[in-house]
Amino acid sequence: MSDHATTHAYAHQFDSAEHQHSASQLGMWVFIAQEILFFGGLFVAYAVYRYAYPTAFAQGSHHLDVTLGCFNTAVLIGSSLTMALAVHGAQLGQRWTQVIFLVLTIVLGSIFLGVKAIEYGHKFHEHLVPGPGFVFDGDANHAQIFFSLYFVMTGLHALHMVIGIAVLAVLVWQAWRGAYGPSYYSPVELTGLYWHFVDIVWIFLFPLLYLIGRH
Amino acid sequence: MSADSSGHVVSIKLYLAIFAALMVLTVITVAVAFVDLGPMNTFVALGVAVTKATLVILFFMHVKYSSKLTWLVVASGFFFLAIMLAFTMADVVSRGWLGTPGS
């Protein structure tokens, strides 16, 4: 167990604490490589159907709120900055810097999810949720494919954020207890990698879903 | 590289510069979306997104300062994504090219 704040013995299979740190970092990257392909399947589905029905996709995209999408992009990039600064604080052993920036990351992540919930609400009111109640002025059949992809891709992304926020909450508690410092901060760094990955997914989702056929 | 840990400490100034660059690129991608460039719109949007993702990976995710092995894992993730996308689209795009024999 690595609960002891001051002494950080490394597990016996490693040569040093540094070795242990780089191994955990590599493990996280293997997980993220898998995540790239996990989301990748949906991006491929998007490419196939957008290639087949470009007009329906452009029409569907017009029903998304660019202002809210833009706001959320800024919020999420901001949360990536606060996450990076939290890791920075952990590397330098600054306890309060870590706690404050981890909390800020949770706050920004929650704002993102709140805005997303409002957007989902709008879509329900406008009958843009695929299914029997779908009402669409245009190529309704194929616009349903666009909205199916919209809900699955943003929903899976939001699920990742919910998990990220839960992990961050544990980190806040641990950082507050002084568990992380220059010699041991792997959990903060690895959570950072995950959080930034989720940010990258949104960096692609935003233009592909919100910004097509705007001109 | 410091001796007591494997992590490279990136300066706050650099983090802020990357954040500013990401915000500017977001403004660019939104602005360009409202200009008609024909099929180039999609490529510009993807180009900006790839640039933003690269900045996040190199600096926020510290890959610029990571081991060769980490580079390899990161690259392999995107390499296999490229295979999945390229082979699927090669099939989808070329289906109608040769027609159906006998019809």
C-alpha cells in the first residue's frame, strides 16, 4: 500500500520509485490507447454515415447550439489547464495548490455536465431524440442517425467525465491529507492523463457534431 | 530531469501559453466553420482539432518529456485508429466503382 505520506517504498518488482512511476505511466497510456480505439469505433461509424448522408448530417448539426458547445469547449480546456496545474502542484509538493486546482477541475467538469444536461433537455423538447417521437423538418430518417451518434458519442464522453469527477473527488481527499509530493504523485498524474484524454475526445466531437454545414 | 522522480516539471508559463493557444485555435475553428470553403471546411476543422490534440498530448500529458516506450504506445493507439478508419472508408467509398457483375 502506498498510503503512507512520507515513506514511499516501491513494490518489490521495481528497481526504484522512478521505475515504478514510469511503469504506472506506461500502463495508463496502454489503457488510453485502448480508449482511443473504443471511441474510435464511434468516430468510424460517424465517418461512414456522414459520407453516406452529408445533407442530413448538416441539417441535424444545425439543430445543435453552437454557443453552448463553444462555451463547453472553453470550460473543458480550462479544466485541462487546472488539472495540469494540480499535477504541477503535486510534483512540487504544494498541498493547497493541488487541492484548490483539483477542486476547480471538478467544478469546471460539473459545469460542462450541467450545460450538457440543459442541451439534452432542449433536444427532448424539440423531439430530436431518435425513436417514434422524432420530428424533423428535412431528411428525418437519416437525421436520426446523426442524432443517435450525437447522443451515444456525447453520452459516452459525459460518462467518462462522471467517472473522472469521482476519481478527482478521491484525489482531493488524498491530496488534502498530504498523500502526494515530489517523490510520489502517480495517482494525480495518471488521473491527469485520463482527464486530458477526455478533453481530446471533446476537441474532436465539437467540430464534427456542432460545426458542420454552418456556412 | 530531476533525480528523485521521473517526472519533468513543466513551467506554469508554458501551461498558460498552451491554454491560450488552445483557446485561439477554438476561436479559429468556429470562425472558419461559418465561411464556405466547400469540402475544405471538414479538413480545416480536423486539422485544427489534430493540432489542439497534439498540443494537449505533448505538453499537458507530458509526452514530449516521456520515454520512447510511451511514444510508441501513444503512436500505436493512433496508428490502429488510422487503420480502422482507412480500411473501413476504403471499402465504403469504393463500393459503387465497379458495378455489380451480371446486372
